Amino acid sequence: MRTCLFLSSAIALVAVASAATTVSSYSYPNDENAVSGFFTLINRETLVDGTHHCTVLERGETQAFRTLYPVNRRGEMVQIINRVSYDEGHHHGSSLSNQENNDRDSVKELLELNTNVQKNLANIEMAFLWSECDSYITDPAEQEESDDDFSTIGQTSGQLVFKSPAQGDEVRKLVDSGPDKNRVTIVFMGDGYTLDEREKFFDDMKRLVNGKSQLRLAVLPSKESGIGVNGKWKDTSFKLYRDGTELRGIYVADPRAARQACRAVGKYSCDFPSLIGNDPYYGGLGGEFVISTSSNKSGTIVLRHELGHSLIDVGEEYDGGQVYSGVNAERWSIQNIKWKHWLTDPVPREEKNVLRAQDYAWYDLKKGPYKVKFNSDGNWKRWSLKISHSGVDTDDSFEVYLDGKRLNWTSPGGYDRDFSEWDGDEGFSAGAHEIEFRQGAKYDNEPVDPSRPIRQLCSVTMHEFMGEDQYRFDNSVISAYPTYDIRGRKTWRSNHEHCLMRNMASTQFCSICKEGLWHRLLGKASLLDEINVDCQTDYINSNSISSFDVEAKLIPLGQFRENPSNRVGNEAYTIRWFRNGAHQAEFDDKVKIHVPASGEGIWEFKTEYQTPEVRKDPRGLLKASKVFVISRNRCT
């Protein structure tokens, strides 16, 4: 995605021709990068009697967290992230599910406790458990031995290898953009790929992802090919499965193995683990693991939506979900809407629509017609019907009727889950209305492959809208658009159908999500990697330092992108250098400067990144600075 381009390959700088010779170098790593972050992953189960039971699942070291705040008198910096699981039945009637257990008798939350404080780490963890849990287990079950032991890991240049190559377990760096400790790394791990299908996994991933992030691909060969259905998993690395035959949520039965594999990739090398099932059809999940499939039609669509949940830390934008949270959802007040600085209008306003019908049918059309009834008050100007379906591979396989009139419909081809939409430029008359769905011809006469999706109506959504003066379909408009959850409660989103967090046909995040993505990623990665100083001698006197070449190594954005065509609008770094507090204007906007020996002193580098995709930066995440010394005494 475009907003991830700042994680792409390292800056290529043209060497400055000089008669001088570098005799030594020294560096100043970014102080933020020198600090480690620590996390504890906790499963908190709320039992039917209201008590909370917690289990520590995982502990580890990661990058420093740049946006933590003191939470007690000792100034300890802590944050808690609730790793909600987003079941991507999508447009779909999401069922909020815990990835490890779908037990309806209790509610499970996955909490990630983050801190940059190592000295009091145990006390911080214990204080959290005491305050949030009635009982707890502090020894992770994770520590038990398992059949898949990924603890031994070898490393070669540009490639990591699990166990030995003969076992077939392998990690490849698809994109290497710089030091792991100052990058956000996504690791895609294949499930249901046998040893013979190893190259298929790498080919699938090159197709599914656009290699512009810090990416690694991990294949751990499975004994069986594919993923499970009907709540039964196969003998695969992570045991991915569907809980039915519907093309919606995919769950992981062995999260412990997935955590072990993530950890084995290396320190700082697995910020966002993603599990990719070797399956040709729609499905996924968001949460601790970003889950999708290798589907040619829907794999990329689901994957980018799920990554949005995890990378931006937002809930849904489509109607009928359960979790509406983060920067893209406003629950309380239009007047104080979160994206006020992005609004098209100077004064916030609500776009007027109403949800008439929403049905997550998951209905086998072989059973006969399916009807959805709704009422209208006759006061609206336009309508829109959106449905999703599977197994409707031919134009005569599926029929849709609105108030007895057949709607035009063309098959998208294939058996995968897909979406269809109809719009009307007149509102409904007051009274009752009906949508009917029927199976088409040839259904009973076709040979049915058991692994193929059934001919199914998955979901139905009907809206009515006011005219364009009161509800704008223009996707460039940013306003307050109503969204209705599974219980009919209203929140607001920022746009009509532009954002891929709502519209699965879209390839773009909305402006609010893009800004949120910048904030989230720059909360883990600083713009500045390090300052490097090369000590130079000249050809006249090779025994004394004559000058210094100084380079600020930045994440390649703005004017420093390798490919100028990827530049976003007028994005740019502004750069300033200071010596002993005095601004050195001749070095403005340069990342590499030449300093004579007389320029020794205390220097400071300051930079700010400006992009049209960020309008507010309250925590200063788009800024970086470093104080350092230029001195012949540092040259050894």
C-alpha cells in the first residue's frame, strides 16, 4: 500500500568525489532505537459468573514503543492493546471470535501489555495481573515442548533457515528495507502447504502482496495440503480451519505453534505475523494473527483489510459488525468528530441514510427461495442493495427479485465469495417490500466437488438515502456517514464507499485510516536510523584529520525515495543542521554534508517529514533529531 512505502529499500546516495581518504568512522544510533521494548501477551477470560481468569501466553523483546506515557509515580511507560479478533465473514455478519476458542459460555480477550522499562518489568506485569484478573497463571503453556520445535535457527546472508534445508522450513526476505529494530516487519507464514508445495507458497505470496514493506515469508511444510472445514483441522503447521462450510472466518487451532514460529524468525523481526492458508476461497480473521488465504480472487482483498485492522488498530466501517473503534469510528459526537481536521465542510454534518434490511443468511439456495422483507416510510430518494454470494458461477445460476421484479445480474465467474450491488434513483413507496433470492438452472444436474463452495446467499444489506444534497455519494467527500452495528446502533465513518475497511472492492484506505497508519507505524519506527561520521585525511598530510563526511540515514521518504514516481504529492523532509547551537543554513535539506576540521563541536540534526496524508501530529512522530559530536578525538 502506498502509505507503507517509507519501509521500502534503503536510501541510495551518490558518493561525493573527493581527494580525501576515509581512515575511520563512528556512528550515533538513534537513541530511540537503542532502547528495547518488552511485551507480555495475556489471555483474559471472563467467566459466566463475571470473574476474570488470566493466562500469560508469551513474553518477549521488541522495538521500543515511541508513544507510551507514564502511568504511575515512578514514571513507568506502559500501554495496553486489546487484540480483538475480527471474523471476516465480511459484509457478512461478523461474529466476534477469540482465535483460540469459540466458547460461547465465556468471553476471551487477548491483551498485549507493552513497556520500555526492563528494570521493573516483572513488577509492571504483576501489577497489571493483580488489577485486572481475579486469578492468573504466569507460566505460559507456551513453554511446554511441542512437535514443532523452531527454537534452533540458522542465519545466512539475506535468508533465514529453520532447522535444516532438508526439512524444508525456510524464511525468505522478500523486502529488506533496513535494520529490523527500526522497521515494522510483517511475516507471512504458510499453512497447509506440503513440502512439494513450498515454491507454490512463495509464488502465492509474491502475487498476494505488493513488496513495499519490510516483508519476510516463512514456509513450514505441512503433512497435509489445504485447511480444515466444519470445525475439523488437518495435519498442518498451525491447523487453520473453517468452523463450517461458509466462506467467512478462518481460525487457528494451534496459536502456540504460530507464536513459536514468529519468535524463531528473530528478535525484532516479527511485528505482525500473518497466517496464509493454502485454500482457493475467501476467508480470514484479524487480531493476534492476520489470517487470509491464497485465493486468486479474494486473497489480496481480505489480506489488506485484515492488515488494516492490525496495522492501524481500527475496527470495522461496514454495517453489521460488532467492533467500531479507532481513528475511523466516531461513537459520541459529530461536533467533536475525530477527523474534524479532514472534513470537506467547515461545519460537521451527518449524511442522511437509513438501514432498511440486513440479513446474514448463509443460506443454501438448494433449499428453495429465500426472502427478506422490510418496510419503508416513503420519505427517501434513493436506495442501494448489496449482497454477497458464493458458488454462483454462471449467469443462470442465481436470480434476484425486488418487489416481484427480476433484477439484472451477471455472474462474477467462479465459485469464490463475491459481491453484487444494485442502485435505484427513486425511494421506496411507504409500506412493505420484499427481496427474493432463488437458485438458478443447472444446479441439480452438475457434479458437485465436495471441496467446492455451495451455491449460497451469504449476506444482504439494503439502504435508503436522501438526495445528493443531504447524502453525498462522492467518495472525495469527508463527512459523518452513519454506520449501523449488528444491533442497529449508530456510529459514524468518514466517507461513503472509498475505504477498503468498508468496501472490499476498494484498493485504498480513506484519508483518516492513512493518517492513522502513519501514526501507528511511526510509533514503532523512527524516521532516523543513525548519524554516521567518516574521518578524512587529505593527500598532503595523511597523518591528520582534514575533514569529516557526515551522513544522516533516514527512512527513504519524500525527495529521497528510490523511485520518484512513488512520491506522494508534495511530501518532503525538511532538514536542519546546528553547530554549537547555531543554524548551518548551507546544509539545509541535505542528508550528507562535508565538514572541515575547523567544524568540530557539538552538532544537532533535526528533521521533519511533511506529507499530505498527515494533517495532525500531536505526538511529534513525524519529527526526529539527534545531538552528536564531531571531533578528531573520536577518530581512531
